[in-house]
Amino acid sequence: MATQFYLEFEKPIVELEKKIEELNALSNEGLDIASDIETLEGRVEEMRADIFSNLSRWQTAQVARHINRPFTLDYIGHIFTEFVELHGDRNFGDDHAIVGGVARFDDQPVMVIGHQKGRTTKEKVFRNFGMPNPEGYRKALRLMQMAEQFKLPVITFVDTPGAYPGIGAEERGQAEAIARNLREMAGLKTPIIVCITGEGGSGGALAIAVGDRILMLEHSVYAVISPEGCAAILWSDGTKGAQAAEALKPTANDIIKLGVIDEIIKEPVGGAHRDHEATAKNLKEAISRKLAELNKLSDDELVEQRYKKFRAMSRFIE
């Protein structure tokens, strides 16, 4: 686990935890203060539960980006076995912002694909901050087509601020790569389960998020643009991210009302970054249920239901 990192709204909890550490040190010196420590620990848990049950949309976006939040490779380690990573798009190169390969989900062979961020500065640069280039999406598509050929369900993990907007990415066809993935995933004749685990940013997320069942962790976000990007466009002021987040309504509770996702997956109290194993366990249980449903459908039924699902995603106000 990386070094503990606290968000601004968690500071009251941090202060209490420091007091508990001080009391524990005194307790080690022979003072009988176990009851005081227990009382403070109870207050910390109550405070954490209260804070995380009343997060604003902007605070939820901050939790979704938490540096200690589990990433795709963390989930792969907890949920799957016999994972073999596959590299390259067979055209330009290997994009480290997207990882993928074959694995076993319980006893069933599957194809796993997901965005991968980094925690240290070196890892962040290596993973391009989780922002794929076109070759990343082409690698993902290559693996999905392989999955279709060998009748392997596809499970994707979405966690990106968006596709990389660099000049090289545009020259190599970023928009085309994303558009092709959308088209091909819509007609892929194998079950697709999508897990939005952190940031679901714009087409960069959607390029691996066209699926039969879409799961979303409780404190993740999913929107056409980041709050800061939205604020920069609307008000020419990227510091108004909190205001933009309220307008975007990117949280799981907002998104499920639009029919964009199918289920919200609970996180441990305090967020997924506090307990990777418990979060992965909750996600695995949901994936197992959804996969059992999809395994009963024929290829044609999968494609037809997927088409109807995405065609129905809209709400109108007159």
C-alpha cells in the first residue's frame, strides 16, 4: 500500500487519529487508557461514516482520483488468477496506460482489460497518468476481438481522466481509434462487463465501456469531461471545478437515474483506498452475478440487448 494520503475534508479524522496514536504510545508506557482509546476509535469510525455518506459531487470526484485507490492491476491481483498480460497493438507500439490479458475468473477463462495509473512519479509517467494513446485503444480492440474468437467474456476496468490529447496521439488517429472501439464493441459476440472504478472521463473511458452490464463503484465518477475541464470551457476558470461538478452530476447516484449504469457497488467506509481487498470482493461478487446472467444468452441475444440498452440511454425534459 502506498503512503497514506488524506483529502482536505478528511482532516478532522486525521486529527483524531493522531490523538489515538499519542494515546497508544502512552499506553505502551504502562498507562491504563484502553477505554479512552476505544472511545476515540469509535468516534473516528462514526465521523468517517458520516463524512463519506454526505460527500458533495466535487468531493466524490476527489475520492475517485485518490492516489491510493486500487487500479486495474490491483483488481486483477485480487479477483483473477493465472493472468497473462498481452502487449502491443501490432501496428505502432505498446501503450502502458492500458493493460490487458487472459486470466481466469474462478474457473472460467476471460479477457481482462483496463486503464492503469501510477502512484509514484516514475509510475505516473510510465503509465502516462492513465491517459491512453490510440495504440492503447487498438491494443484493447485486438484483445477484445481475440476474446470473441475464443469465446472469452470481456471484463473491463475504467479509470482515466480521458484519452491523451497530445499532438502525436492526434496524428496517429486518436478519434478514429475511439470511434472504432465503440462500433466494434457494440457488435462484439461475447459477454462484456464494464467496471467503472475511478474516473470515467469522456471518450477515453467510453472506448472500453460499451458493455452488456455496467457496474460503478460507489465513489467513482463518469462524465463527458472533468469538472475542471468543464469549468475552463464554460467560465474560462478551471478553479471552478466544484461548481462544474454540481452541474455535470457525475456520481454513481446521478448516473444510475439516467440508465447509464446497471448497479452501484458499495465501497468500504472511507472509500476503496482504505481497503483494496474488501472493495475487490464486492466487485467480484457483482461480476459473478452478471456473468452468470450473460452466459445464458446466445451471441445474437447479447448483441441485440446491448444495442437496445444503449439506444435507451436518454432523458428528456420539456
